Amino acid sequence: MSESLIWWSVGIYVLVALTIAVLSRQGKAGSMSSYFLGDRQMNGFVSALSYSATTYSAFMMVGLAGLTYKGGVGALGFEIIYFAGVSLVAIFGPKFWAVGKKFGFVTPSEMLGHRYKSKPVAGAISIASCLFLIPYAAVQLSGVGYLMQGMTGGAIPFTTGLMVATALAILFSYVAGIRSVMWTDSLQAVLMIVVSTLVALLAISELGGFSGLFHILETEHPQSLSVPGSGLFSFVTFLGLTIPWFFFALTNPQVSQRLFIPSSLKAMRQMLIGFLAFGFVYTLVSILWGFTALAAFPNLSNADMATPTLLASDMIPPVLSVLVMIGIMAAAVSTIDSIMLTLASMLSRDVYANVKPGTSEKRQLTIGKIVLPVIAILAYGFAQLELNLIAILSVAASSGLAVMVPAIIGAFYWRRGTAAGVLVSVIGAGLFVVYAYINGGKVLEIPAGIWGVPLSTFLFVGVSLLTEAPTAVADEFLKEANNHRKTAQPAVSDNPAVKNA
């Protein structure tokens, strides 16, 4: 494919997206809540599109398609488990929204620090999130790098793709914070779903339609249509991948922070319904991309090149291929933006401000903006390692974040939970997961993704039972969370209850 066509397309996308980002600004974002949460005033439609673009990143059209290429139909089951896990948003979303409104929380780690009456809890959750989310951000950069490299036959190097995605992520984050990210997300989500669906149908038609595609798979790759698949999946491996993925919506702070943003519970419901509809279609499209690439190009050495190879082929007109590429790039940049903003807000509010008590909102915001490019550069450095199979790396990040599941569920359903229990479970189980991945991803032949949640639960419950719980704070917190339908108070960023947590 023409290198100049790709660069012109990227340039037009940047110009349009930057225009939308600038127009999204509403005055000067002078507070943490304004810059990182859009003053909690986002409507349901924009929230749904942004939530979709943030969640369905390069992982889908590059990672999930690659996982389907390598592992067959088991990849669909893997993603359906994630889809089922979104039901957790219906349960916990209103609770997050209610306590966020009442106490003025900006970050999920700040919420947990308040609930367990412990600044070290907020700091530990923030640092653990950085440890596992920076590699996940690197996965998004890698998706763009593989895409641009594959579509040009190497004319645009992998590293150049990484640099482009990193620069765009920093640019969009700085323009207006979360407002610019959410409005550009909306553009990106529409582009993603419309173009990828149309091009998938076109590619399938080149193979003789759905009947032709599945005839090729049945005759030449029958293992790809069988359960558990073509050798990648076993029952234990499947569990190791899907358990962390099921809790993704709760444990990934760049996603759960979005639960503070909708202007009302009605907007949150619209966000969830819109996301589910988007996700259902996009999941099927990504799986079909993987199957189509397998049928057309069965001997790729790197499964993550399935989508780039398909887009660079004669099966798809160059203009449409470029539009899909822009959609995937936009999705990846959207996710990186969200991760950068979330981690920056956590480090400035829950680490820096706790180390230096009395730090003003203005100073916190300044520190957050300084941290933004640092996070992007760290992700860029990790992406340069060019580790294979994006889907597996994404789950590895979620496996580390899954150790926070007991602390999050306990915050809303177990008043006996303690700060000591949170710290031991997050740090202890988190280090165990890191150890497991350093040593091949398994301990006693059991994947790290299976160990995280039960081990952290055991530590959280055991240590909490041996230590004193902040029951007064817990009762106040739970009262607000359970009365979320009546919550109508405006957000209070400087609420004394939050400051004294």
C-alpha cells in the first residue's frame, strides 16, 4: 500500500480530531475534577461512545483478531466472558457514581483510600495500577506499530508507528483533558464500528461470502472451529485468560474512573446500553477478521499481523483499508489517552498529595500534567520490546490488576474489610503475579491469571479479620452507596471527609 496515502490519511485524521478536541474545551480546566472528569457532566451518548473506544482498543482488531487466527473459536469464548463481566458495571456503576458525587472522588484509588480510611491504600493502589497499566498502554502502541508496518510492507517501521501513536496520545490529552479525549473518542468509535463492519463484509465476500469462508475453515482449518480450538487453548489456559478479563471493568482504573463522569444515573444507564450494543457488534467483527485472515493467509509467523496483512492485500480497496487503519489507530490512541489521564490523576492526587499534605487542587493538576508525558514515554519504551501476541499481554496486565477485586467488592459489601487487608492482598498477590509472569506465566503449572483473585481474597479476608476495621467510615460510605437512587448532591472536590481519609 502507498506510504503517502497512509501519511495523508493520518494527517487528515489528526486535523479533524484536533479540531474536535479544541472545540470540546469549555473554559479553562482549573481543577482536578474539571480536567480529569469533565466536571462530571458528560451525557449518556458521548459517555457510551467514549467508554467503547477506550475499552475496545488495538486489542480488538489487532489483538483479538490475532488470537482468533492463532487459537480459533476459543477466542470468541474468551471475549464473551469479558462481555459477561460488563454486567458488573450494572451492579457497581451506580454505587461508584453515588459515592463519587457525595465525596468528590476523582480516582478509584482515592475512593478506596477513603473507604478503608488509609492514605497508604490509595497510594498502593495507584502504584500497582501504574505497574500493570503501563505495559497495557504499550500494547496499544504496539498495535499501531504492527499496523503501519504491516500495511506498508515495512516501509513505515514499527518504531515510527510507536512514535506517531505516542505523540498523538500526548497531544489529545493536553488539549482539554478528559473532555477532548471523550469527544475525539466519539468520532473514533463511530469510525471504528462503521468502517470495520463494512470492510469485514467486503473481505468475506471476496472468499465467497459466509458460506465460502466457513467452507474453507471446515476443510482446511477444522481445528479452528472446534472447542477448545487449534492448540492455544486448554481448559486451564482458558481460565487463566478469562478470570482476569471478567473483572476488567472494575479493576482497570481507566475504565472504572469513567463511572464518576456521567451527569446522572440516566446517563450512566445510556452509557452501559450503548456500550453493550457497540461491544456485541465489534466483538463479532473482530472474530470474523481473524477467521478471514486465517482462510486467506494461513501461514503467518506472527498472529498479530493478521489484520495488517489482510488490510494490505488486494481483497480490500486501499482507501477502505486506510480508513480501518485510522479507526484502529484512533482506538489505540483513545485507550492510551485514558490510561495516561487516569494514572496521572492517581499519581498526583493519591501519591504526591498524600506525601505532601495540604497540596492544592491547582498544584495537583500541575503535577498531573507533568506526569502525562512521562507515562507515555515509559509505555513507548516497553513497546520497543516487541513482545508477541497482544491479546496475551493485555490479559497479563489484567491479571495483575485482578488482585484488587477483593478490595473493591469488599468496599461495597463487607464493612469488616480493613486497610491492612487491602495492602497485604494487593502488594502480596501483586508481587506473586509478577513473579509468575517472570517465570513463564505459571506457578505449579497453574496460570497467573487463576492465582490472582483467590490468593488476594484469602489475604484480604484473613488479614482483615485480624485487624480493626474503620466501621464508622464504612457505614457512612455504604449508606451513600446503597442510597444511590436518591443521590443528587453536587460534587465537592475539597470535601473534608476525603481530605482526612
